Amino acid sequence: MTARPLPGTDCAAGIRARVADRAGRIGTDGRRPVLAVVTATDDAAAAWYVRSIASAAETAGVDCRVVDLGAQASPGEIGACLQDLSADRDVRGIVLQTPLPAGAEPAVLAGAIVPDKDVDGANPLSLGYLAAGRRAFAPATAEAVVTLLDQHDVDVAGCHVVVVGRSTVVGKPLAQLLLDRDATVSLCHSGTRDLAAIASSADIVVAAVGHAHLITAEHVGPGATVVDVGTNPTDDGGLAGDVDPAVVGKAAALTPVPGGVGPVTTALLLQHTVFGPGG
């Protein structure tokens, strides 16, 4: 068995095309919709991600305003910047890029982003609305997983899905999105006992732990679908996923890294910016 690839590039291109059409119709006085990305880190993976957002925005007719506060920025400076952007009528979406400087708490600072502009679902209010079934932005990476599965006709209803990783960026909100689609979800993490036994029982395995090649063939049952959310920088400047390449010989389907969840995530940030929550 060789796993069927589940690329995200075509899906992302379709989203960007819809965004470009919408952006061209809502612009006023020739001005394009603005997505602001606030960064306060020198992390290489974060820099790569921000560049990918800016590149995707350019192709979709969205202005990406990168606000680099520097790795030494204080929580007060970051919070004030987010408040200013929230009050800026030209800005339709705001992303607070992580990691943040020592002493800065992402959940506290993300609370400074008004929910209507919280296009990456980082404000605790947005996460609460999502859990309660109210209209809100879902974290783009979590939404990208279900969007990519839809694109490739992988129906999660009735399936056992094991999500490895419990972050508020992917794991927790993804579990909610999957439950809303009638999946049965096991949310696993670093403290899970006998992870391989649990994961290998799943119809679908989602790896979102930020640890290169942590998920091996022993974690995957024959014929399972595997979604790799990992984007771990390699020494040669590339990216490695959370899933070991050997899984390709056991799984029925596998998302690539790069070119899988990543491009769909950036496209969804643009969609959220232009269409609003639920758009």
C-alpha cells in the first residue's frame, strides 16, 4: 500500500481566487482590504510563516501589513499595538504571531484583538464562541484540517479521529470542529499513555505536536488517513512534518509537508479577512 497524497495547493488556490474576487468588489477608493500581522520574535519558523501569509495575500488582492515589534518587545507594547490595530477602520483582520517574548502571554494579549478582526481565532472569546456553537472565527490551522479533508472527500462523520496535540491553536479547536461534524474524537498529548495503541485504532490521525517525525508507522493503523500539521524547520532550510515518512507505506492517505495544511491555513486567513466569520 502506498498512501494517496492529500495536497492542499489546489484547495488553497480556489480559496484565494474567491478572496481575490471578493476583495476586488469591496475595495473603496482603490484601497485593498488590510490584514495586519503583528510579530515580536526572531524565530525562523515564524518568519517563514509570516512570509507565506504575505505572499498569499499579494496574490489574492489583500494588503498584508507586517508589524515587526522586535524580539525584545514588552507585553505592554504588543498589547497597545493590537489595540491600535483593532481601532483602525482600514484593518479588517489581525494576526498575533507566536512565539512571543518571555513574559508575554498569548491568550492575554490576544484578548486585545476585537473578535470581529480576530481572523486566527486567538482571542479566548472567539474560542468560547466556537465551543458554544456561536458565530466566530475558528483558528485557521484547525479549520484548514477539516477544509482539506472536505476537499478530498474524506467524510469524518462516524469516524474515530485521534488528534495528537492539545494546543488552543490546533488541537482543542479542531476537536470541536470535528465533533460538530459528528466525528468521535480522542484528544491526545504528551501525557497520553500508550499513544501508539490509541492512535493506531483511529480512522483518521491528525498530528499537531510540533515535533519532527514523532508519529511513526506504529501510530497508524492500516488504511488510516493521516493529516500532518507539523512545520518543523530543518538544518537545510526546509520543513519536516510531525509524521515519519515511513507512514506512507501503511496509511491510505497522507497530507504532504510542505504543501498540505499550510497553504490552506494561509488562504483561510485571507478568507476570514475578506468574508468575515462563517464566510
